[in-house]
Amino acid sequence: MKRLEPLKKVVAEALRELDGVLALRAKWGGVAPHLFKGQEELEELAIAPKYPLPQTLRLIQRAHPESRLGLVVRGCEERGLIEMAKRNQIDLERIRVIGLACTAEEAQDCRCARPYPGLLTDIIVGEKTEAVPNELVEEFLSKGREERLEFWKKQFAKCIKCYGCRNACPQCFCPECTLEDEIWVETGRIPPPFPSFHLVRAMHTVGKCVGCRECELSCPANIPLTTLYALIRREVEEMFGYETGGDLEAQPPLVLPMELESGDGI
Amino acid sequence: MEYRNVLTTCVYCGTGCRLYLEVLDGQVVGILPAKTDPVSEGKLCIKGWNAHAFIHHQDRLTKPLIRGNGRFIEAGWDEALDLVAERLTAIKEKDGPDAIGVLSSAKATNEENYLLQKFTRAVLGTNNIDHCARL
């Protein structure tokens, strides 16, 4: 655990100046997010397995908008913060981002294109490792349309409609969820009807999903959701030149047309 | 300002998935899967994801209620338990122990459920005991 000791030092320093630092804590034989407030708690600081910390940050900031918090983030979580900030879900001005680079093994597990932070912070604990090409996306794109459709039909037939993908997603923050609205998704059916449930959710990840894999990791049916959303992310990049989570200033494609239209007097 | 996660076990069925209760300023506000749990492997069903919903629910009973004149009236524990004992004894004497059935709960602990089945069999004298988690 080469990263743990350096991370403790950085968090300890942040705690001297901030109200608290949001990171992972190992306790009772498990690991979970925790708001560290005192130096004495740092013995329990942990690195893995990762949790959707940006989602927790949103929760705390909404209850305590004046708080000054630190947050330990991996590359994906930092990209997630960027998309959340664009939609006014979190206040970047009031947080200190502490970066944590993923190991080569972790990057491999996630097939991550950017396994390190550095967009919102200069503080990065751990060594940057290489991007990992997503062979699943390439393999998928080599198949025909029918074959792809059949593949997803089979995958979504396994769904037990636990809403875990939505619950675990830091980018899912609507007060009312379309997936619970019977106009869009017929109720009382498991698996939920294809394609409405899963493709409504997929469409809602456009310009938001940064590939953190929390949805896939929480799926009891092991549906390869990250691959589906990676395909969408790729389309968004090719069609709109928009790199999701890559630039705080860039306008998300689904927001841009509305603004252009409203500029025309609509 | 306080945010922590408390490790516990899902109360909805016998699988026993561990999960975290997200506690913000003394209120349970959500659930996180326990990713290191060998049972659930960090994956929950819809019940597990909502296992906290009853904790602060407005319909949750926090005091004993005794029905009188068609409505429920708040009572103390001694008064409520005395009434239960009195009525169970009377029913058992009049109609026999099999006139009584007991429904236990997965929201109670294993030990409490053990005690309840023991009470049902040894004290009430019936095998009419079941629980919600067998559904």
C-alpha cells in the first residue's frame, strides 16, 4: 500500500485547514465513505474498494452549504465532479480536491482511459499509470447491428429492477426519476420492459457518464453497463466533440442547443 | 456536521447481505452496499437499497397503542404487556393454545426470533409461529 501513507499525510494537512475530509474508512472489517474530522481517525483511512464519493459530497454540501471540505478522488471521480458542477449539483469553490492515481491493475479492471486526476487539482498521490484501451468497445463495434441488439436484449433480460445502477450513479440526481414514472416504464414487470427502462437510463447518461463503473459494480445481474455507456460516450465525443468530464468550461451537448434556441427568442 | 456509515445486515431476508446505513447529522439518509461483503459482493436488491426507509418513517410506531372504543390510544409498556399477557392467557384457557398464532419479524435479531419461537412453543404451547422473511 504505497499510496496510503502519503495520502494520510496530505489528508492530515488538509484537516488542519478544513472542516473535514471525505474519504474512505476501514472499520468493522469493511470499507465505506467517511467524513474525517480529526487527526486521530486517520489510522482508519483506506484507499479501496472505491465508492462514489462525489455523490456523498453532494449530500453533505446540500445539508451544509457553507462547509469547507476536502475530497479524495480518483480520475473518474474528478471527471464526475466536473459534470456535477456544470449542473449546479456541487460547489467546487468550497472543496479541496485531493487526487489519488489508480494503480495499473485498477486501471486494467476499469479499462480506464484516464486513470488519474489532475484537472481540478495539482495534488496527486500515487504514480500516474497508462490509459488502458477498451477492447470490449472495439470488439462490440465490429459486430453487426442485429447481433448487437440481440446481445443487449439478452443482457437486459437478466435485470431484476433493483435500481442499483441508478442509486450508485453520482450523475443520477433528479428529484423525480423517469425510471419510476409509469408513463415511461410499465410498472409491475421484472425484467422491466425493453428498451424503455435501460435505454432511458442510457440516454440520461449522455454528456454525464464518466465511466466510474459504479453502476456495473452494483449490478446483481452483471449487466455490462459500462460498455454500453462507453459506446455512448464515444458517440458524444465523435458527434459533438465533447469529452465528458474533460473540461470544466466546455458546454455539455444536451445543454448547448437549448441555450442556442433560447438565444433565438424561444 | 457529521457523516458516517454504519455497517449492518439487511433485515429483509435470510440471505444476510451486509450494507451500510448512511448517517448524516444523526439521521439515516441512505444505503450503500458493502463492497467487501462476501455474501452480497457489493450488490443489493431493491429491498436492500431501501432497507433504511422505515427507520424515520412517519407511520412507524414508537409507542405501544391499545385499541379501545374503535381507536388506538397511546399506552405505557407495562400496561400494554399486562394486557397482552392477560388476553393470551384467557384465549389459551378458553379455546386452547392452537387458537393463537405468532408472526415474528426479520427486523428483529436472530436471538429475539429464537426467543419468540421458544415463547410460542414452550409458554403458549403451539407450533403456530412464522415470520415475514419466509415469504
